[in-house]
Amino acid sequence: MGDTWKSITHEGVTAFVNASTATVLLWIAIESSVSSYFNISIFYTILAALIIGTYLLYKKDGYDAIEKRSSIQAIVSTLILWFSTAGYLNFIPEFLISVGIFENLAYSLLVGTIIFILFLTVFHGLHGKYFTTLMLEHMPWVINPDKFLLFFWFWINLIVAGVLNIFEVNMWWYFVNLFFYALFPSLFFGTRVQEVHGSHIKDKDDYFDDDSGFK
């Protein structure tokens, strides 16, 4: 079994931090009241953010593949946080409400999906793998762990819906909904996925060792 943390490199973490910091500086320059507080034009605060960001992102020897991936995912992650907290993504729940989804669910779907995407971008940026692979790759009997991404999206949204509506939903109803409407079906479909993909394994010796069990 490999150590998943070995896939994180110092250079990759540095690139992730620098790229996210540069984007945050631009976020602050555009959205905050820094310019009005110092009584200067917003142009100067944006220019300062761009200069500092360029300094953070500049690398004399260039970026390797890991650093490029980390930087891109860091920028995407920060932009998602920026646009969601600034309200630029509110058109999504508004559209969902317009097609008949009630308001609390529409906004909880937005928050849950944003959290799910952040899991993808942050873990993929640092590890080069999706978080489902990092969680399940040590289980030799799990085939194609990234096929469980949909289940994780569902569970994250379910948890967010419960947290956002905890004072408006009867707790007993929530308990019943959680276990009977969500847990059992997901377990059923999860085992079916494993049965289907497990049946495609032609040589069992590729996954098991006669002397020591799992390879």
C-alpha cells in the first residue's frame, strides 16, 4: 500500500499557496473597501495586487507539471470561493427556484456543490488525484473509486441541506430520510457497481496474493 501523502511535493504546495494568495489579493483589491479606506483609486489597489501576484507567481526556472496543476487548481478554487461569496453564482439557485425547486433546497444545492467542487480542486491540485481515489485506493476490492464521485456529491449535499435547514426540519423526519431514503439505496447501488466492475476482473491474482492476502 502506497503512502498517499508522498504524492504531495514541497514545490506543489508552494505553487498552490502562491497562486491562491495572488488570487486572494486580486479578490481583496476588487471587492473590498481598501481603496475607499485609503482614499485612492481602485485602479491603484488592483495594480498593486497584480504586481504582488506576479511576483508570487514568477518562477525563473519555469513550472513543472505538478506546479502547473497546483497553480491552476488553486486559482480555480479561489475563484469559486470569490464568486460564490460575492453572490455572482446566485443566478443558479434562482433558476432552480424558477423551475419549481423550493428555496432552501436550491441554495443548499449550490453550497453543497461548491463544497464538492472545492474537494475536487484542492485534492487534485495537491495530490494529482481525486479525493475518492485517495480515500478508497487502499481498498483493493474497490474498482474505479472515482465512480463514487456522484455518491459523495449526493452525501455532501444531503449534509449541507440538513445543516442549513436544521431548525426548520423535524429531526425525526430528517433521521428517517437520512437512513431510509439515502443510506440504503446508496449502499445497494454501490454494491451493484462493485459487482459489475468486479465481474470484469479476468485474473484474480492481479489483486490478491496467495501468501499475504491483498497486494
